[in-house]
Amino acid sequence: MLLAEEYIVEMLSGAEMVIRSLQDEGVEYIYGYPGGSVLHIYDALFQQDKVKHVLVRHEQAATHMADAYARASGKPGVVFVTSGPGATNAVTGIATAYMDSIPMVVISGQVMSHLIGEDAFQETDILGVSRPVVKHNFAIKDAKDIPETIKKAFYVASTGRPGPVVVDIPKDMTAPTDKFEYNYPAQVEMRSYNPATRGHSGQIKKAMDMMVAAKRPVILVGGGTIGGRASEVVTELAQKMNFPVSTTLMGLGGYPASDRQWLGMPGMHGSYEANMALHHADLILSLGARFDDRVTNATEKFCPTARVIHVDIDPSSISKTIAADVPIVGPTKSVATEMLSLLAKSKTSPDKSALADWWGQIDQWRQRHGGRYDTHADGLLKPQQVIEAVHKVTNGDAYVCSDVGQHQMFAAQYYKFDKPNRWINSGGLGTMGFGFPAAMGVKLHYPDAEVVCVTGEGSFQMNLQELSTCSQYGLPVKIICLNNGSLGMVRQWQDMNYESRHSQSYMESLPDFEKLAAAYGHEAITVANEAELMPALEKAFAMKDKLVFMNILVDANEHVYPMQVPKASMRDMWLSKSERT
Amino acid sequence: MRHIIAVLMENEAGALSRVVGLFSQRNFNIETLNVAPTEDPTLSRLTVTTTGNDRVIEQITKQLNKLIEVVKLVDLTDGDHIEREMMLIKLKAAGQHRDEIKRTVDIFRGQIVDVTSSVYTVQLTGDQPKLDAFINAIGESYVLETVRSGVSGIARGEKVLSI
Ligand SMILES: Cc1ncc(C[n+]2csc(CCOP(=O)(O)OP(=O)(O)O)c2C)c(N)n1
Ligand SMILES: [Mg+2]
């Protein structure tokens, strides 16, 4: 007897359903590390070849790889970890993704259901541990729920304000002997979860009226413009309005840095002109920025004359720190698009003469500082000039994955990003150790792209074990280590606030990075002065198939400037060691 | 200012801990909290009383709404509403005070729900000030044990919180 195809039901084990669900979700790579509670799942993984798995050397690296993949591609990254230490090792990476609103699905094994709560071997309440740092988490209580729960996990992770989602699966739910009818839902609905898909038209109209009337406007572009894939419309809107644009640390590349209208970053290490323009603005149009404390300085002194139009997909980001005059809840892309079409239909246009004055003022500010730094006559390298050189050899077109510290700020300031999703850094959590695995995650998916990890000798040592993963999978990233022999950012604060008492910010006995790289089969080049810099970079980037570790010795006494004076307004800045606004 | 927020959420394991976790994680106050399933067994209703200025209360409601399992919520303090709390209280009731305590219970429209020769257990319902006033009237030295349900609240009139 012949059965019509739709009558054939597939019977799969829980473990097989996990893998099939990921296949049906279109997942290409999983980053992970096996262990007792996920053995059934890893066995199901072994028996197929659609979804590939990258075996990292530490679970934290798996989460950062998945995270960076998501940042570059816009699609959620997927992680497998085992129960207990596997899951807790992933927590830093989950928190990193959470703070920057990055979609990620983490599947964690759990001890068998009947052992939960008994302090079983490798039992951790990862739902409890991860709760404050996930968008949501799910526990599988019944194996037949696996496909639908995984669908929900992807749906929640990638819609609205994106974020990491953990799915905790007890081992018995994945037993190979218990089979269930498999059916991956095409879509899911959750009555309690309805993210906004467009902004309120009345509010957008009101915003547009204010924008047209504005005399000293600034557009503030944040991570929501990058994550929301809105850079193109936002750029068009800014250019049609002739408004200056400042991009936050998370928004770099959301507006082309080489364009005249770009002012640089706002905030603690923002550019002089961006902070001055914001301070004196009469209108701030924020597109997916969340006014965090590193941007606003003292909130009560923040931009005293500005009215604020705040566009954000997450209502709780609006008026959290800075009161919005016009709150607009919705995706930046659809809101900016609607603004553009209003503008096209509108009879009024931006105030040309006011804007001309405003630009005149901004150009004066630009001349005052303009991102200058002192160079040494003796050839000792400045970190800023290294970043500028990297920009040059990569034609400004690389994916730059950064660690955390001074090098991160120099990269943000001096690698001028013209495209979105190219600047990949841990902005919210500031996770040292992020940069290298992040670069690996990007390189895996964009093998033909130039992928650079900008790091410090401190940060790099937080995940250097991944040099091994790079050998296994052939991930020829270029590591630019700005080696100042110290925890530079800590040291800078100690210089500025603790009379240069360098408490625990000096690193003795750094490894011989050349030998270290060689031990894993990689290349390394040490650069000690200006004359060596460009030739070494050119040589490194010419080695297309090689991971190259660039150990670049830079001035340990350099500070990141501008730097806002704490507890003051946006315009209060140190511009160099001796010059204050 | 004090606010009473009523929340409908999915009646699922873990949902309550998310709400409680949110309050401590974000440094919000909880004064009272009560929760029970509704007539629709897939939903729980939670009432939380909290204090904060307008900005804090706005954040509380927004952050609660953001929890995936929260279906709907209302700040009852925004409109006319009824609030009630139930208290069970064990009182020393011996000798000459026994009648006095009984009279006070009657005045407050409480009920004596359990009796021994030396103890009354009283059930009393009302808003928080009424329950506090009762304890004052009795005198703390007669109180052996109290248990309070936390505030429940509902809007007056036609308004309903449902999905
Ligand atoms: C995991 C973690 N621990 C501690 C810190 C605090 N911290 C911020 S920057 C920094 C120094 C980083 O040193 P390095 O990587 O050498 O970069 P540099 O500042 O020298 O460029 C430290 C310790 C952090 N951000 N992350
Ligand atoms: Mg360093």
C-alpha cells in the first residue's frame, strides 16, 4: 500500500529533534563543547553533516564566536554547552550578548530530570544563574516540546530588542530510545510577546515637525541602527536633513565615518566636536541609542538645551536615564523610513540658514582637537598610529573585532568605519577576552574578508587557548596586539585619579608571543618602531592563509583622549594630559 | 509614592522568579507581593505594592512588561480601585482581656476562627491601614503571631484586567 507523503510521520529522539530543529532553522554552525549531559545530542550531531560544529577550547569562546557571527550577519549564533561548568563558563559570553542586544541561542545540557535539585554531579541551576543576563530562558520538561521550544527560542532571540536565549535540556529528554513525532513549526505565536514592528505615526509626525524646525540638531546613532540593519535609511535621512551625526561605540559604521556630516563618537572618549555639538544642541534625534552612562556623563547636566526624540524598539530604554520629549517605540529602520517619506511629502524643509550657522560652529570645534595625538621623535610607536596603519593596509574595509581597554578606544577612534556591522566589540559589558574569539566567529563565516582582532596583551591572555581552535579549523585572523606591557586602561585611571599608583596594572613575565604563536603553528611578527610598522603589516596581511600574531610594542604612557571629566557635562573634557576644556 | 501593580502572567514554572529577580536586579522595592492562578488556569495574577517616584514606577511597569511571560499589567493606583489584605492573627486571650478582645474584633468586623482557653485566632480583612489599626487597638503585647496575605487589588467599575 502506498502512503501519501504527508502521512509519513518522522519519529525522532529528543537529541535528533534538537539537531533537526537547528537544520530546519537554517543554522550553519554551532559553537560548543561536549560533556556528559549533551552526549546524546553530540551523538545525533555526529550522524549528520548539515549543521557543522566548531569545537572551541573554552565555552566562553563559543559564546563570543556565536555572538560575533550574529553581529556581523544579523542571524542568531548557536552554542552548545554541557551542564554545570560548561554552562557557567558560557555565562560571561551570554551576559556580553545581553548587554549589547545580540541574538543568540544557547542550548545547555542539564542533569537528568529526576536528579534536578539533588546537587547531582555537574548540576547547576543555569536557568537561575542566567536569568538576569538573558532575554529569556526555557526549560524542557517534556521531550516532545523540543522543536517548538527551539523555534520559540530563535523567535524571541531575534525579534524585538534581540538578546540571548538559553534552552536547558535534561539528559533524559534526549535519550536515543525514546522517539517522538517530529514537526518543526513554520512560525510560533506567543500571546505575551508582541514586539513593536513600527512606530506611532502621530509621534513620528510630531518628531518630524521638530526636526524641520531645529536650529542645532544632532542625530545620535546607536547599536539599534546597526542591529536593526537601518544604516542605509538613517544615512539617507541624515543627508536629506543635512544634520550632523554622532555614532555611539555600538553605532560605529551606522553612518559613514568618511562623510563630512560625521562628528565621531559621543561620550567618555568621544570626539571634542561630537560632545560639544551634543552639549549645545537644541534637538537630539536618537536612533537606537540608549543614553548609557558612558555616553551621557552626569545625566542632570546632559545637553541642557536639547529636546530629545528617542526612537527605540525597547520601551524600557526610553526615558530610563534621559527623559524623552518625543518617545517613539519601534524599529529604527521603519521609523527612519517613515520620516523620509514624511519629508518627501512635506512642504517645509530643514532650516537652511540655521543649519549653515550650526555647521560653521561645528567646523570651528573640529579644528580645535580633530583627533590629534603626539608622535614621538624617537620612533616609539603610538597606539593611534598603529590603528591608522591597519586602516590603511586593510583599505578601511576589514571586520575589526576588539578586546577591551585602551586599544579598544583607539580602534574605535582611529579606524574610521564606513560600513555597519564591521566594528565588533563588547560595548556594554566590556568583556576582556571577547575580541579574539569574536574575530574567529566572523572569519569562519566570511573567509574571504579581512578579519582583524585588535587586542592588548592583557585581554588576549584571557582567551589565548583559542589559538588551538584556529589551527584546527584554519582561521587565519590577523591579531593586532597593542602591547604596552600593562593593563593600560586601568593604568590610565590610576595616572589620572590615583597619583600614578599602578596597583596591579603591570604585567610581568609576558609570554614570548612569537614562540606562543609558533607552538600552535601560527606566524608572529614583533614590531618595535615606526620604521618596521608598515612593512610588517603588509607582510602579515599578505599571508592570506595564516593566522598572524602582531606583537606591536607601543608607548605604555599613552592615554586615551579626549576624556570627559567625571560627574560633569558633555563638554567637560581632557583633551590631552595638560589641556582641559 | 506607593503604587499597586496588578500583573497577569503565564502560569508557568519560573515566571514568578523572573518577577522577583527583576525587582532585586534593578533595585526596585517590593513591599508586598501576592500571586495565585486565576479562573483561567493558564494565567496567574500577581499583585505587587511598591514605592518610587514617577520615573522609577515607569521603569518598573516597562521592565515588567518586557518579561516574556507577562501578558498584561495595570498600575491600579492610576485609577479608582479597591485594595484588600487578609490577616490571620493569634492573640493572647485570657482572663479579663478575653471580652475586650472579642469586642475589638467585632468593631473591626473580624472573625474569631479558632479558640482555645487562652488564645483567639482572628481573621481580618481590609486595607493595610485598617489591619495596622487593629493591631494598635489590641496592643502589640497581646499579639502572638500574625500572617498577612499581601495586598490584592482590583479596579472599580467596568474596568477589567483580562486578556
Ligand atoms: C574580564 C574583565 N576583567 C577586568 C576588566 C577591567 N579592565 C578594563 S580595561 C583593562 C585593561 C586591559 O588591558 P589590555 O588588554 O592590555 O589593554 P590596554 O588597556 O593595555 O590597551 C581591565 C583590566 C574588564 N574589562 N574585563
Ligand atoms: Mg595592555
